[in-house]
Amino acid sequence: MKFLIWLSTECGTLNEVISALKSQGNEVGVLLVQDGVFLTDKGCPHAQDMIDLKVPMYALKAHAEERGIMDRMIGDAKLVEYPEIVDIMMEQYDKIISM
């Protein structure tokens, strides 16, 4: 089963949730929207934690642009547009967990 975690704010339990899902043999991805995109900012103290998760990470480009972090984002985050989010949610993952 493939799970996509929709994250709109910082979440201290993200690592626990991902670890639990992966330990059961599931594939996991993270979609960062709204203020969640700050987790991809190189200046964020949690940016390295996001890299260490070793899961596909998607960040909504419009929200990163609105927050002025486009030139400071970690390289592991794939910038996506609204139409891509629909494809990611409907075609690439089986279940979505909103946090």
C-alpha cells in the first residue's frame, strides 16, 4: 500500500508515523502545502529531518513562492503545481493521511 501524508504545518509526530507505515512494508510520500513548505527551507531546523526521512517529498510551488523560499529550498523536495497534486493523490498513492 502506498500512503501520501498531506502536511500543512510542522508536525512532531511525522517521523513516528512514517516509521510505523514503513515498518509494515508500506511506501510513503509527503506532500507539503501551506506553511508545511517551510520544512523545505534550508534555514529551517527541521529541513535535515525531512531529508533523513528518505521518502518522496513534494512541495506546492505556489505556496513556496508565496512564502519567498524558492531560492532556499532543499534539493530533495520536488516542486509541484496544483494539477500534479491531483495526479499524485489520485494515481500515485492509495491512501492519504492529513496532518
